[in-house]
Amino acid sequence: MPLITPSLLNKYDKSSMCEIYDMWPDLAKKFFDMNHDSVDLRAIDHIIFVGMGGSGTIGDILSAILSKTNMHICVVKGYHLPKTVDASTLVVASSVSGNTLETMTVLKQAKKLGAKITAFSSGGMMERYCNKNEIYYQKVPMLNSPRASLPVYLYSILNILAPIIPIKKTDVLNSIASLEQTQKKISSSNLNCDNPSIDLALWISGIPAIYYPMGLQSVATRFKNSLQENAKMHVFAEDVLEACHNGIVAWERHSKVKPILIQGKDDYVKTKELWKIIEEYFRIHDIDYKIINSMQGNILSKIMHLIYLMDYASIYRAIMSKVDPTPVDSITYIKNKSRRS
């Protein structure tokens, strides 16, 4: 008997999050193909991506894509812009709700400093502020939640920023094709034992410790966030190289922590050697671990495949735990308190 049945899914996924996730490939294609107003992107040598939570994931992904270019990239998750901002800086602000206080604070700073700005939200304070101050603004819908809306926002931004994002259109289309192939295996229409997201969800327990290589930080951070928001679990993530200089020592004591190793097909040769050493260490010390491998392909395809696979695992983990993945009452409590102060 399947661990997750359609009736169990309907019972706990009360806001139908899975319906949106099943649509990810179609949403990515739809919003990448849309005709948007053009934005002046001339004379840009510095891009700052601004966002929190699900919106912040977008900046992490785009930063990874741009990491090997000559463009200076920065991701801001907080209230302050770096002092290097000037007229040659493009600030890309995204807030799915349109009311994120940190993002709105940075947006206003960027306006005062004379930076070029593009802003994305489903409305809210951001829409009103941008319209009032003649800032390039693109309204993008929120579907279920900020985290579920990822492809809608990411592929809209890839569309609009195409002139300065050094990723080929064929690579974007290949990433959508990979989402389509992944969807067939992990979607809510395949609640069987051959679903890799269900397999991963079944393995996850205790406190997951996610280790990642350079280039896949966005994937690990997203997985951590999705497990926290959807499955309501404690999770942490560490760069594998840094962990080998400190965090690895914690495994000398028994705990409920369970390591997950996100490994890239194109990891640096020394990183690949390190993965083997870590796996050997875990086997010798009888530590149960899980390996998640990236697919072959361009960086966008790798990242989106992994995020799709692991986001769905976080939803299935929630359902297995009899938890509704959509509500985030703690975040709502803090946001409401913050607005009053």
C-alpha cells in the first residue's frame, strides 16, 4: 500500500500546494515566453538581488548562474545595501507578497542612491511605491505561497533581464524540458514507490544536515527552507569544504542529525575526492547518510531539477507527518508583530 494516497494528500494538503507544483514546467514556460515591457539595462556593471525567504531563493539562483562572469553580483537578505551602489548598479527587488519590510527598506535606499531598479511582486506596498516613483515594476501573481511561486518569478526575471544574464535561451528551454521530465516522476499523480521525492521524504527524519559544494548553495538553502516551512522541521545546511574544518567534528558524538550530501556532476576534482573521504568516514562510523546527485546539463537545469525534486520531498514529508505544508503561522506572527513596532 502506498505511503501517500490521494485521499491522504487531499486531507493534509488543504490549500492544494501540490496542484501548483505539478504545474511548475508549464508555469516556467508561460512566464518565460510572456511579452514584458523592456527595461533600460545599459551601462550596468553590478547587480544586486534583493529578497527574503522564497523571494530570496531567486537571488541565490541567479547569483549561481552569474558566478563565473565578470559581472559583480551580490545578494541582499536584510535591510542594507552595500556602499558600492551607484548609477551603474542594477537592483533587482522581489517580494512575492509585495509587503516584505526588509525588501521595501532596501528598495527605498536604492531609489535614493540613484541605482537602476527592477521590482517584482504580486502587488502590495511594492506596487504602490514603484508606480508612485516611476520605477520599473512587473506584477507577477502569487500562486499558493511565495515558495510555490518560484518558477513564475524566476522565469519572468530571466525573460526581462535576458540582455545582461549570460545564459543562452536554449539553456533556459532545456531547464524547462528537464522540469517536464522530472514532473513525470515526482508529481502528485505518481504516488508510487518509484517516485524519487517520496523515497527521499521517507528517508528524512531527525534533524537533516545538508552538505553542499560550491555552485549549489542555492539548492541547499532552498531545501533547508522548504523542509522548515513545509514539514516544520529543524534543518541546517553547511558548505562541505568549510564543514570539514569544523562541523565534521560533531559527528564524533551520536545524535539524531542525519547527513544529506548534495553532489554536483561538475564538482571540482578536489571536492569529488573530499566527498569520497566523507562517505568513507560515515560508513566507518555507521552513520546513515543520503546522496542526492545533480543531473547533467547547464547550471540552471541542474539547480531547478534539484529544487523541484527536493521541494516535493519536503511536501511529501509534511504529508507523511500529517502536517499541512502551506500555513506558516510563526512567520505570520513575526511579520504582524514587526509591522506594529
